Amino acid sequence: MEEFRRSYSRLCKESGAEPQEAVLQQLHQLPRGRLDLATQSLTVDTCRALGKLLPRETLCTELVLSDCMLSEEGGTLLLSCPRRCLGSPRATGAEALGKLLQQNKSIQSLTLEWNNLGTWDDAFATFCGGLAANGTLQQLDLRNNQISHKGAEELALALKGNATLQQLDLRWNNIGLLGGRALMNCLPSNRTLWRLDLAGNNIPGDVLRAVEQAMGHNQDRLTTFQENHARTHVLSREVQRLREEKSKQFLDLMETIDKQREEMAKSSRASAARIGQLQEALNERHSIINALKAKLQMTEAALALSEQKAQDLGELLATAEQEQLSLSQRQAKERRLEQQEAAERESKLLRDLSAANEKNLLLQNQVDELEGKVKCQQEQLFQTRQELTSMSAQLKMRAIQAEERLDMEKRRSRQSLEDSESLRIKEVEHMSRHLEESERAMQERVQRLEAVRLSLEEELSRVKAAALSERGQAEEELIKAKSQARLEEQQRLAHLEEKLRLLVQARDEAQGACLQQKQAVVEAQTRASQLGLQLEGLRRRLEELQQDLSHKDQERVAEVSRVRVELQEQNGRLQAELAAQEALREKAAALERQLKVMASDHREALLDRESENASLREKLRLREAEIARIRDEEAQRASFLQNAVLAYVQGSPVRTLSPPK
């Protein structure tokens, strides 16, 4: 606001005028965008500066100019800004205000009390035209503006075209009976105005009551519309909340499924990595086992070779034993043979002892030599046996050592194979158990999620079925109510057409009576023209009576046309109400779960329409009573005119009669 004050001071100094201290003080104390300049005497320079600044100022949303003594130029300068204005413009300012209302899209409240806007008919008509074209104004205060019945008629035309104005204050003006009727007649065409103050305007009480009744209907309609709008808003918010919850639940479910899938993928990747590691370890174990098998095969080959060697050595030992046995047998044979030969020789020697004493020493020497040979052979045989036993022991020891080494290698390979196999089996069992547990957990989670999804789908199907059943019931009730309303509307239209026919017949009768009266008046005029100057005053009186009669005839024709227009407007309203019923049915179809509440709302709306129909019947009855009263007045005036004519023709003095008011 400090920038606004500096700009105001600068513009005033540029125009050669000093800024007003009261305006600067109000600019300094500006609260919440409201500029209050009421009861301030604003100069033209100040108005020009404010008119230049306010269109660019976004913080100022309301301007109060009540009792500012504005001139036409100052009002025109100020009203050039599209803001919410409360001020005191004159005729030119009123025209500018009408143009402003026609172009502006932001003003919602306008206070124009104590401005004498009704004094200038053309300017006020321009203002009313701008009001009819305006689409944002909701409150209008026109108190103490000298508005006549012509201004009220202009306002009535503006209210027929305006669809946003809700409050109109016309207190303390000069509207009168004609203006009040014009405003009353425009109210059926306006469904947004719910407050109309007409106190202090010399309007009859029945017109005020009719206006209050119309305002009550509009206010009830506005309340019903606001309630329906609030309910619709609440229902839409509830539906949106349910959709958001369902979408959130669905997203949470999908998120959980994605997380589980990620966990499964991670576990599968970890399992695959673990299985790969185990496979690598198993391959290593297989390679070790293959190496051990190769070593075992080599050991078995070496063992087979050693066994073959042992077998060969055994065969050699067997052949040596056989050779030794054969040698011992041969030696035994030789010994036996030698013993036999020795015995034979001994017998020969004994027989030839005497002959062979000389040869005895030789033989003894031979025997000793033979015994030495035998001993040598026995010693060689013993050594051979010892060598065979030591060799067989060594072979046995080697065979035992080879068998022990083979057993040890077999045990080691078997132990390593058993350890690796048990470790592999344990790891495979552990991994299989872990995979089975993870698969079981994932299956349980999937089953739980599937159960939750099935329960949600069942709940959704139940809700849809309930909504469909409720919707069908509501549609049946709506169709019944609609058919009943159409039947009632057709009956009412037939009744109104019958009344209209009766009114037309009465009008024709009244026109025939008026023609007869006109013929009687013409005859009386011909007779009065023969009387000359003596009946000049009577002729003037008759002319006045004719003018009054023609005026009443015009009023009656206007009243009948107005009744016809009202009937047409009622038909239009009935069609609009039928369209509104169609719109309500569409809204009911859109709001699935609140059909019963909307059906009750429709019932209340139908009750309101029935009350409106009752009020319309009451208005029609009042209008019929008024037409009957006018007809009686016309009959009384016709009788009075006939009596007066007869009295003048007969030369009798005219009685002073006055028609009842």
C-alpha cells in the first residue's frame, strides 16, 4: 500500500493539485483490500488519480464512496475502474455504471443509496440494461433513489434477464402500485432473487405478500439447491475418497506383490548363486574324487602289479620248492642208491674184507668225501631254504604293507567321498528346505493376498448389486413420481385452459357490452349535439367518460393478455421444472449409493412444487377475484354512465355518484 500512496501523491502533483490528507490516511489504514472513502469530499483530480491507479491495483477489491458529493465528471472517472464500488454517481455516472455492469466480471456487491438514480429515466434505463447483461452481481442496494413506477418496470425487465442477483433493496422509493405489480410479475421468471425489500414505496399489502411469497419460494428453491449441491459435493468427495482408498489399496497390493516378487527374485538369485557355488564346490569335489579315483586306479594298478609280482614270486617259490623237493628226492635216491651200493660194497668188502682191507682206507676216504659233499649240499639247501623264507617274508611284508597302504587310501578316499557327499547332501537339504520354506511363505502370502482380493471383489460386487437394486427402486419411484406429476400437470393445464376459455368468453361478453355502451354513447352524443351550447358541458363530461371507459377497456385487455402471458410463463416454468426433473434424474443416476436420499430429496422437491402449484392456484384465484371486481366496477360504471346519459337526456339533474374504490 505504500507504493499505492506514493503513486497517488505523484499523480496529484503531476496534475497540479495537492493530495488530500483524508485519502492518504485511508490509504495508510487500508484493511483487507477495502478502500473506505465515505463522507469524503473528493475532488476531480483525486478521482482522476484513483481512476488511473485502481485498475492496476490488485489488492484493492472494494471501494466505498457513499456521500462523497461526486460530480458527474468525478463519478465517470472513478467508475472506469473494474472494482467493487459503493458510491454516489449522478446521471452520467449512472450510465457509466450501467456500462461497467455490462462489461465487468468481478463486482458482486453494489451499494448506491441516496443517489437519486431514478430521477433520470434514460440513465436509469441504461443502468438496468447493464444489470440485465451482468453475470456476477449478487447484492444491489438502491434505497432512496427516487425510483418511479417506470424505473421499477425497467428493473423488472432487467430482473427477467438477470440470473445471478440474489438480494435487491428498493426501500424508500416512489414505485407505487404499477411498479409493484411490474416487479411482482417479473418474479416468476427470476429464480435466483430471494430477497426483495419494498418497504416505503406505497405498494398495497397483497402485492407485498405476493412478493414475499415468491421470495419465499425462491429462497426455498435456493436452499434446496444449496443442500443438493452440498450433498452432491459431499457424495462426490466420498466417492473420490473411496476411489482413492481403493486405488491406494490396489497400489499397496501391487506394491506388496512387487516387493514379494523382488524378494522372490532376490531369493531366487541368491539361491541360484548359492546353487552355483554349491555346483562349483561339487564340481571341485568331483574333480577331487576323479583325481582320487585316478590315484586309486593307479594304486590298484600298482597293487595289481605287486600282486602279479607276488604271484610270480610265489610261482618262483613253488618251482624252487619243487626243485628242492626233486633235488632232495634225487639226493635221497642217490643216498639210498649209495647206501645200497655202500651196503653191497660193505657186504662185498665184508665178504672181501679180507681181500679189501687194503682198499678200506680208500673207501673210508671216499665215504668221508661223500659225507662232506652231503654236508655241503645240506648247508647249501639250508641257506637256500633260509633265503626262500626271508624272501617269502619280505614279499609277505611288502604285500601286507601294500594292502595296508591300499586300505588306508581306500579308507581315506571313502572318508573324503563320504564327507563330501554328506556335506553336499546337507547343503542340498538345507537349500531345499530354505527354498521350500520360502516357496511355502510366498505361497501363503499369495494365498492371503488372493483371499484379500477375492474378499474385496466380493464386497465390491455386493456394493454394486446393492447400488443397482437401490438405483432400480429409485428409478421406479422416480418414474412413478414423474408420471403422477405429468398427470397432475396435464389436469392442471386442462383446468387452466378451461379457465382461459371462460376468461375469453367473459372478455367477449365484456367487449359486446362495451360495444353496446359505445353505441349508446354515440346515440347520446348525437342527441347532445342537437342541444347545442346548452349541452357543451355534458359533451365534455361524456368525452371524459369515454376516455375513462376506453382506458378501462385497454386495462382489461392488458389484464387478459397479462393473464395469458402468465399462463404461458407458467407453462414454460412447468416445462423447465420437467427439465429440472430430468436433470435431477440424471444426477440420481450418477449418485449410485445415495439414491434413497436423492429420492427423498425429489419427494421434497415434488412437495415444494405442489406448494408452488397451490400458490399459483391461489394467485389465479386472486386474479380471478380481481377480474370479477374489475368487471363489477365496469358494470357499475356502465350503469352510472347510462343513468347519467338518461338523466341528461330527460333533463333531470345528475346525481353525484362515485364508483367504489
